[in-house]
Amino acid sequence: MTANGSPRKALALMATPQLTSELVDADGLDAALELAHARGWTDGLPIVPPTPARVLAMLDAVGAAPDEVLGEFESRHKTITMEKVAINAVMAGCLPEHLPVVVALVRLTLAGGLSPGVSTSGWTNLFIVNGPVRNHLAMNYRGDVFGPGNRANASIGRALALVHRNAFGSVSGAGNDAALPLPVLDRSTLGQPGQYTMYHLVENEEDFPSLTPLHVMRGFAAEDSVVTGLPVHWHAQLGIHEEQGAEEVLDTVNHHLLRHGMLKRAGAIVLVFPPELATHLVQSGFSKADVGRYVFEGTTRSKAWMKQNGLQTWSPASSRLEAVEPGDDDKLYAAAGSPDEVLSVVAGGPAGGFLHVIHPFPGMGFSRHAMSQLIELPA
């Protein structure tokens, strides 16, 4: 809009000598928003119109050319360029300084560490941010860490979801295909709210120095800024209020994991410890490596035990109740593939013994292992 409130054209993206995306004119902000909805570019919520100035400002922030290719998504014959990533970051509400994190998440997707969505399951992705970029962008790693209210957390997660939709082609709405303007390639049956902004998680590295930050556990330097992620299926939030000490806390975690029966001995599982529970770990002299060993060993069970307790020996198609066969006692399952794949993260508000468990996506064709990507920040 102009200063006096009259409509002005070109609020949607327009072609320029630098940008090659389709030229679209809109008479004012309202028209631009309605056009974006009609074209199927949005997640159902309003977007920020990606004007040339906004897109170029994004690219200038990282010194990238619009036609720089981040990679190919070969299964859908998609070329992912910096221009497309910047457009979606603008639409998600990102500031230019958020773009390096979005780019790192896109690189992680292209490497197979995150899923753009092809399953009938209620999939989404988890990403964990570590390093100095957290404070540089004023990201939230304290109260309501998974919830709304922080611009960087939410807009970066939403940008990734919009890139998956608009650049990777992961449009959802199976069964409603005829009413949608784009082909439906994400066949999720029920979906889940985490598909809007992903599970965006930022680690509190400051308050418990003996609990080594996740990226350092995975071989990066403390001064590196890193995203770690994996496709995930669901979460559970456990109330752990009466337990005292690390072993009692983790015994309750193991009890939950065993009761649910999501034992595969393959891939990663994420445990999010708020300060109240992290204090128990520190006071008991537990490191994150100790947590990994305790949970892995405490959830290891045989195939015979799984059958006898009516739990899946994990394949989504396996029968819940089967006869125990010779050799089943020697086939072992656990909540993660190894102690190192029990990923502990410290985050959350100062009060409340609530532990968040996030399970990996169980289906075939997805990496169940966490992968990490360095965030390339401008000088």
C-alpha cells in the first residue's frame, strides 16, 4: 500500500533481471494474499508477499546468487535454488538473518536427513539448533520451547515447511485432490499440527555446562552453529515430579518406552530435559552419554518378550500377538539403535518436571538416524 492507503501493484513476486520466478501482479495486500491462497502457495495461513526487494534482501544477507543450486530432488525432478528458498522464507515471515538456518535445513533435506513428506503417516520433522546462532537470532530455548511466540523459532520452521511444499512439491490434501490447484504428493492420512512449523527445538547450552551440547556430542566445535534433525512420527510429554535422582527419572522414561512398545533397535530417539529434570542428572553425576547407556540398556528386550507382552517387534505390518519361536530370545530390540542415538537435549522453562520424548518415523524409505548440518553464517 502507498502511504495514503491507496492500492499499489506488484506486492507479489515480480520478475527482475536477477530473479527468474513467475511475474505476478496484485492490486494491494489483500489481493496478494488471496492470490497466494488461490495458487496453493500457502499452508492455509496468510503469508508475507515475496516482493523482489524482500527476496533480494534475503539473498544479499548471505551473499548468494538467486540461481545458486543447493541440490536436486531427483525423485520429483526438482532443482532447489537459493531463489526458491528465499521466496519461501519471505512468505514464512523470516528476517534476512534467519536465512542461513533455513538453508542449512534445506541442505539437510537434500542429504536425506529430513523428509519433505511422502507418507500416509502423520509424519513431520524435528530440527535442533545449537551454537552461537541461537542467541544471535534471539531464539527461544526456555519456556514453551515447542510452542508459539518466538519469531525466529516459528518462522524458520514454517519456512522449511513452505520450501517442502512449494519447492519440493509436497502439497497435502489427499482425497481432496480435485479441489486443489496443485498435484497432491504428500499422502498423509491424518497429518499432525507439527507440520506447520515442524518440531523446532533450540538447546539451552548455558545453564548446565556438564551436559555437553548436542552438536559437540556429535563432533562439532562449541563455536559452530549447527542444525540436527530427523523425520519424526509422534511425541509424548511425561510428567516426572516425584522421582528423585537420575536413575528414578530415567526408570520412568524407560517404563513409558517399554509400555508403548516402540522398540526397534534402529535409529534415534530424542529426550528433552527441562531444567528441573536436568538438575537431577547433574546432581547424580550423569552425563548425556550416561543417559544414552541407561536408556538403551534399560529398554533392551528380546523378541520373545515383545511377543509375550503383545507388542510389535517392529514392522508396521507385524502381528501384535505371535507364537514365540526358537531363537526369539536372542533377537534384541531397544528404544534406539545404540546408546549414542539416544539424543538428550536441555530446553524448557525453569519449573515443571515434564520430559518430552520424540520418536523417529518408523516407516520404510526414511532415515531414522539423526543427521547434522553446519550453518554457514556470513562473516
